[in-house]
Amino acid sequence: MSFRLKTIIGIALIELVLLAILVFSGLNWLRGSNEQQIELDGELLSSTFAIATRDAIISTDLANLNAFTQDAIANKNIVYINVKNDEGRLLAGASSLPDDKHTPNYDQRPSESEDDIYDIRTNVVIDEWKVGEIEFGLNVSSFNALLYNAQKYAVAIAALEIVLVALFSLAFGSLLTKQLLKLQTGAKRISENGPGDTVPVKGNDEVAQVTRAFNDMSIALDHSYTEISHEKNRYKVLADQNMMLAEIVEQSHEAILVTNKEGKIQRVNHAFSKIFGYKEDGILNKRIMPLLFRQSMDTSPAHCISDAIENASIAMVKAQCLNHENVAFWTEITVFPIKNYSGNVERLAFIVRDVTDNHEFETKLKEAVTRAESATKAKSEFLANMSHEIRTPMNGIIGMSDMLQETPLNREQQGFTDIINSSARDLLYLLNDILDFSKLEAQKLSLQEEYFCLRKVVEETMTMISIDAAKKDLMLAIDIDPALKTEAYGDGFRLRQILNNLLVNAVKFTEHGYIKLIVTGSEDLAKNRVDYTFCIEDSGIGIPESKINDITTAFQQVDGTTSRRYEGTGLGLAITQRLLTLFNGTLHIESKENHGSQFWFTIRLPLLGENRSTKFALDGKNIAIINADPLHRAIFNRYFAHWCANIQYLNNPESISKGQTRYDVAIVLLSNNVSLPPSITCPVIGVTPHIEDRTPHTDDAGITLISKPIRMHVLLREVLHALNQKPLPMLEPSSDSYRPKFPDKIKKMSIVVVDDISYNREVIRVYLSELEPNIQFLSNAQQAFEQYKHRPFDILLTDVSMPDRDGYELTQQLRRYEHEHQIPPASIVGLSAHAGRQDFNRAIEAGMDSYLTKPIVREDLTEALIKACRARQALLANNAQS
Ligand code: ADP
């Protein structure tokens, strides 16, 4: 039976019962109350009759009684009336009944009469003495009709109500079942399609709320369902991974064991049985340590592994194990803890790799490396010694050939000495290259840190190659960003070497055109550093694309044939590349055959304060530049813009006086086609192509000449000079003078030179001939010390390697003596054939003030002496003051 039917029947039954009770009790009450009224009325009427007829009965006044009954019967409610005497004889009577069929029943209640007559009998009493009786029947048809009607309407109303209730419950039931039906359809859909479906819902009644709850449940179910399916997928993936890992473990060539926290074996793979020879069943639940280290539990690998088990930590050891046949083999054991999903260590995994072959190989390799290292050391030592041994005689060759060149020679002899000199210098360069390369290869070369002037390094390196460049008529240009900070801290010596290698190559491989060195910088103020980029550009023969990557490899040359045109060892770029690696830089090469090359690199150095800027140095000045080629125009543009001067390029000197502009200075780039005209209205600076004239000087007509490559500070200094302006302090010519002259003060100083080799002393004698009267040449340390004790000298030049007592010892001895006798320390300059940084450091540690390497370059020696002299003067002046 459907819910709707049940509802309808249920409601109808309840309604029926309630209505029946209501109708029944209502009718009962109606009948009871009316009956009571009829009975009361009947009693009243009968007693009234009794009183009224009492006397007539006693007197048997029939006429009166008749009249009386006739009057009574006239009342419509009285159907019949009989007046009887005490013996029951009818005295008078009247009836409105059509026949006399009515049988009175005085025990009946009004509602019980079937013929609508309620029979009443009353005794007529006088002083409790019955004198007669009166019988009459009351018409109760209206009462019965009332009852009947009441019954009829009550039933009708009840029936109507039942119908209405039935209809309502039908409608209500339908509504309810309709919503329930929707719910049912929704539930069915969910069961077919899975959760997530919802039933459309309207209103806010309980059913709607149930439906909403149902929808919420469906969505919640959907989420759970999705989560469950994700979980299921994850589980599947995990199961897959698990299987995969199990397979990997099983197929691994390395023995894999899993133990519990106490180190008792729980699982092993196939490789374990293969490597150790034990069956899995036989070793399960056994401790791993005795199995791995059967005989050597007190070794450090065993301790390491047992510590790892105890602390559930990771360890990796190399150890010798024994298999079940007691055969030893080398293993690499890795142990690590395995955590469960709550992060607690439950197991430990051991991976054991048989490395017997590797071990043997390693042992052999180590032996080979040791042998190689000692061979390399021996080689380095040999090279260092060789370099020293070769340098010493070469010092003689170069020095002597220098000296020879200064003696009167005929043309042929001059040619021979030139060749001796240049060959010796070439040999020296080669030697230095080989030494550097072997040091770099042995990783024995490290960068030093010192303050140096980047501009000076660049300009001097460029100057070094300028003679060779001039021989080929190559144009040289230095293009340093004028705003660049050039006070640097790092290994200026090695930077110079890198630049030199690249520039020497540029000259070597360029027949026509130019070589340009461009220096730019990018400052990172936050990190306090500058990235300097150096680019060496030439217009030479270039490098075929296929060779670019190879040429930085040692001994690689584009043309490696014996008939090659360009000489060289193929070491320059290899050294450069390796040196740059020490600077954390890389050499970049861009080149096109027959179209020139560009070599560039970037090095990072710390940022050192502000440079003394030359900005605005020529503020508002008008400068004429005559005969400038495009290469130099680019540089002039940059320089003069920085100095805030106005420049005008002119093609010939004559144009200066032609135009409107009044020039403050004219710069003329001299060439075969352009020479200085006799009269120019403004001061003139000539730029000569003759590279040999490195120091600015004046020509016969008093015009200042500077040489190429144009050095920024020289140019500015000379322009300021031409403008009669005060020279800027940073433009002091210290680094620019090619051959420094001895100041007069040095000539008053006493100088001692100690060298055991006579021709070395001879070389120095020639170089310092200007100072001759004050110099004393000695051949051993003892003589020098004795001399010092006898009369302390100002400056000592000492060879460091001498028999008996070397220069280091002599220095230490002198320093001790000075200390003991409170003598102002002499300036000591070491002279050595050892060019290494450690030799320099050793000299300084011994107490020397500076150090020169042989073969001694005249300019270096002069400079070192000038410095020593200045230091000595300052010291003596200080001492005099105090
Ligand atoms: P070397 O110059 O002694 O031969 P390097 O290592 O300095 O050795 O150079 C290797 C080779 O690279 C040179 O032989 C030359 O073929 C090529 N090379 C180097 N610099 C240049 C350049 N500026 N122009 C053309 N080729 C160059």
C-alpha cells in the first residue's frame, strides 16, 4: 500500500471515529435535553390538569369535564385526553387521533415512542387520597423530527468533512509523495551515476529541508567519493611503485638488506645471496654486524656501521667482508634509516656493493698518481732549477749584449749584438711561458693580491708591444672608459701577462691596420665590486671558425705545420685561458678569417673608493683635432666629452685659422701626409706615429709631441700644459717616463752591490755607471757585512743565491745588526733569477725592501734604486727630526 493511501485512510479513519463520537454525543445531548424538557412540560401539564379537574372529578361533573377535555384537545400538542375516576372509569375523554389504534405506554420515554405520542398518566389527589386519574398523550412528532433532522445534518456534515479531509489528505499526500518521489528519483540517479547529483528544491518546508539535506549529503558523498577514488588511485600508484621498488631491489646487482632497529635482518635481495653466498632463510632474524664483519668487528668501518645502527643515522664505509666460504672481498657499505609514515625510524637499509675490482684499480691508480705527483714535483723542481740555471747565464748574455750595444760597433757587429739580445730575450719569454704553464698544470700557481693601477697596466702593456707594432706600421689605440675606476686590488702582474699574451698575438697575426685595446667596467656598488671587461681587437689574419675552439688548447696553432709563417709555441692562449680561470673569467674569441679577431674577457675586482676624477678638466675649451682617423675619433669623442671640452675635427692644420672658431688647443695627428705648419694661432700638440719616442718632448720648433698609442693622462696633461693650466696631481708622469733619470740626491748615497758572478756585477756596473763613484761591488755576503760594520751604507743590492751565505741570510744578519746597534735600516733590494711569487715573499720576509728578477731590466733597476733612495731619505729625515 502506498504511503499516500496509508495517509488518506489513516486520516479518514481518525476523522471518522472522531466525528462519530462527536455526532453521537451531540445527538445524545440534543435528545436528552429535549426529552427532559418534554417530560417536564408533560408533568406540568398533567399536574395543572389534575388540579383543574379535581373538583369536577369529585363531583362527577361530566359536563365540565367534557368541556375541559375538549379545550385540552384543542391544544395541538395534546393528542388525546382521558379523565378517569378513582376506579378507573372514564369520565370524559377527547382524542384527535383518526382511529383509536393507539395503545398508550406510560413507561416509554418521548424518544422511544414509535407513533410520536408521549403517554402521560397523572393521579388526581386530594390530601393524598386518589380521586381520579388523567391520561393524555403529547404529540412529540416535532421533537422526533428535530432529532431526525439533527441526525441527518450531523451525518451529512460529518460525511462532508470526511470528504474534505480525504481530499486534503489526498492533496497533501500527493504533494508529499511528489517531493518524496523527487527524492526517490534523485536517490536512483545517485545510485546509477554516483553521488554529486542534486534534486531541484523549492520552498522552505520540512520536505524542502529534507531535500536540501539530501542534496548536501549527495555533495558530501561526492567529495568523499572523489577523495576515496583519489586515495584509491594513490594506493594503486603506491602499489605500482612498491612493486617497482621491490623489483628494482630484487634485480639490483648490489646486495640490499633491511634490518629492524636492532640490526636483525628482515629481508635480503637476490644479489645478497649471490655476493655473500647465504640463503635468505638461514639468516633471517640474525644480527647483521657479525655477518658483515665476521672477523674484524673492531675496525673503524665496523664501528662506523654499528654507530649508524645505534643512532639510526646514515653512514658510508669501505670495508673488507668475508663471504660464507671465508673469501675476502672489498665492499662499499651504505647504511641509512628507513622511517615509517609517522616519521619514526623502524628499519635500516644496507646497500653493499662489491668494489673489489674498483679497489684494486684505485690502489693502482693511487700508486700511479703518487708516482705522477712525484714526477710532476720533480718536473716542477727541475723546471724551477732549470729556469734559475738558465736565467743566470742569460742575465749575462742580455746584460753583456746591452753593454756591447753601448760600445762603438760597426754596422755588422751592431746587427749581431741585436740578434744576441733579442734571441736571449725571446728565450727568456719562452722559458717563462714553459715555467708558468707547468705551474698552472700542476695547480701550483695562485693569484696574488696587491694594489695596482689598471690604467698603468694597460698602457704599459700596450707600450711594450708598440715597437713591434711600429715595425709593421700598425695603428695602436687604447680606449679606456675615462670614468672607469682604475685603482684596483688583485693580481696586476698576471693581468699584465694576460694582456701581453693577447696583444703580442695581435701584433704577430696582424699585417695591416690596427690593434685596439678597449677597457670598460660595470660597477656593482651594492656588492662593492667592478666587472672589468678587456677587449683586444685586431684587423689581422683572423682565425678559421673551425679552429676557434681549439686554439686555447696547449700547443694548438691554426697553422701547426713546420713550414708555418708565424713562430710560436702555442702556449700563450693556453696560459691566458688558465690564468683567466684563476680570475674566474673565460676567454671569448670572435674571429673571421682575413677580417681580424676580438679576444675579450671579464674579471671581477673589488671596488676601491672614488678615483680622482678628471671630469670637467677642460670645461668649455675648444679643441681642434686634425687628421684623426675613425679609430681615434671614437676615443677622442669619449675622452673630451668626459673632460667637457668642445672638439672640432679638421682635415688639415690650415683649417684652424680659416673658420670662425677660436681654438684653445690644436691636436695634430702627424703622418707622412700631415706635418706641422710653421704658424698656428693656438698652442699645438703633435701626435707622432714614431712609437719609440715614448716620453712627451718638444720638437725643434718648441711644439709638444706625444706618441701613439695615445695615453689618456698624457694627453690631458699636455693639453692642460698647453693651456697654461696647473697640472692635476693625478697626472704626474711617474709611470709614463720610459727611462727615469736618477735624482741628484741618489748620487750622494752609498750603494753596495753584492753578486758572486762577475758578469752580473758588470751588467749592474754599466746600468748604474752614472752613480759609479758611490757604488762598491763585492762578491760575497761576508764582505758586505764587514763593510756594513765598518761603515753602514745606504742601499744594498744583493744577489739572493750565493755560495756560503745567500742574500736572505745577509739581509737577516744586517737587520739583526741594525737592531742591536740602533742603526737606521739600510734599503735592501734583492736580485734573483727566481721569478716566483714565493721567492718574492721570502725576500720580503727576510727583511728586504724590494726584489728584482734577473735578467735585470735597466729601467726596473733604476726605478727600484730611486724608490730605495726616496725611502732612505724619508727615514733619515724622520730620524733627524726625532
Ligand atoms: P702562439 O702564438 O705561440 O702560436 P698562442 O697560444 O698564443 O700560441 O696562439 C695559438 C694560435 O692561435 C696561434 O698560433 C694562432 O694560430 C692563433 N691566434 C692567436 N691569436 C691570434 C690573433 N690575434 N689572430 C689570429 N690568430 C691568432
